[in-house]
Amino acid sequence: MEKEKLLGLMKGQLIVSCQALPGEAFYDETISLMDRFAIAAQRAGAAMIRANGLRDIQAVKKATGLPVIGLIKKEYPGYDAYITPTENEIEALLSVHADVIALDCTHRQRGDGRNTIEFMTEIRRKYPDAIFMADIAVYEEGIAAWKAGMDLISTTMSGYTEQSRLAEKPDYQLVERLSQVLTVPVIAEGRIEEPDQAARMLWKGAYAVVVGGAITRPQQIAGRFVKTVKEADRMLLKERKEMNDRDRSEKIADSEKQRGVDKHAE
């Protein structure tokens, strides 16, 4: 798909990340299950899908016809990054016609002797027609990716590297700062769990919003409910104990007071 058309489809829209990793309930070694999640997202109105691995990318494209942001998670010795870390993954993603290629553009160690800026510069030269999404963690990385020619800057890695601050809430500040200076779209991604948070990202300048786990990871969603319910139960038990202790103290005080009255009456 042509870049301008793709950007038009994406603007102001929700992108749903449909991913499952080994060990998760919806990961299967033999078949892709992510196309089911992608169909649900499409019916809800999502404009694009973000998917991991060739099999899932192909399944999602076939099932929905939606544009796909593709990536391959692969670990290599000497590499801190594992989201599309080398040209091998880029070539593979191009072979299955991923509309956008997402890759880790944080300034961390690479095992090929190049730094991240050199890698971005090289792939921009080598794949001039590819549309690249730079997954970054901090402001300086976003600026560097823009200068290196990346087409989209996404805050995917904010809070997940040593250089970025760990937080429970989305990084509104990073999206706002980047949106104020970059001339390419800034995509908000990371820890967005509520519709209001996604909407707030657009007000902060995001071109589009990516939401994953809050929509497509039932185990993670259920885990939040379980944690909240258990905490409420713990607080309720504590409150009941405190009430029982107060009632017991009051009864003891009343009993002692009554004994004092009875003794005085004698």
C-alpha cells in the first residue's frame, strides 16, 4: 500500500496489536489464532493490526484485508533488542507484504558492531520503499529515528528499557514532546488500558493509538481483575476485623461500666 494512502487510513484511528507468545493460552505451535482477534478488532472498527511473526501476519491479512504493522521477535547473542533486530527479519517481513515494518530503535547494544543510528541509516538506504515504524523509549531516540528517515515513531518501548522511566500509566509526556517537533506521525503505544487514555493520547498530539494487551490478552485482562478483587477482599477483611475489634472493645467497656454501676448500687 502506498505510504500516503496508509497514513490517511491510520490518522486518528485505533490500531490493535494482536500477539501471543509461547506459554500463553492463545499461542499454538501449529496454527495461528491471532486472526480471530484481528477479525473482532476489525468488526469493532480498528483501522490496522500490529502482528508478530510471518504466520500470524499472513493469517491476519488473509482474514481481514486490513493493513498490518509486522514485526518479528527474535533474540540474538549480543543484541539487547529483539523486535526485528536485523536485516534478515526485514527481508522476511517484506516477503509476506507487511505494510509497515516495526523495529526496535532504542539506543541499546547491537551484536553486529553498528550502533542503532547506523543501522537505521543503512536500512533506509537499502529499502527506500519500505515503511518503517521506529519503536523507541525516550525523546532522544525519537529524534534520532526521525533524522535517520524512519517513517513513523512509536512510543512502544517507553518504560521497558534502562534509559526510560518505569511507570504504570501511559507516557503522555513523551508523545506530546515528540508530536511538537517531529514532522512524521507519532504513534502512541504502551500501557494504554482504558478508552479515555487512548483519547487523551490524541489530544496530546498522537497521530494514531496502538492498544494490545488491554484488548487481545485475556490472561492479562483477567489478571487485572483478579488482582483488584483480591485487594478489595483483603481490605474488606481488614475493615471487618477492625470493626469487630471496636465492637469487642466497646462491649468490654460497657461491661466494666455496668459492673461499676452494680458495685456502687450495693
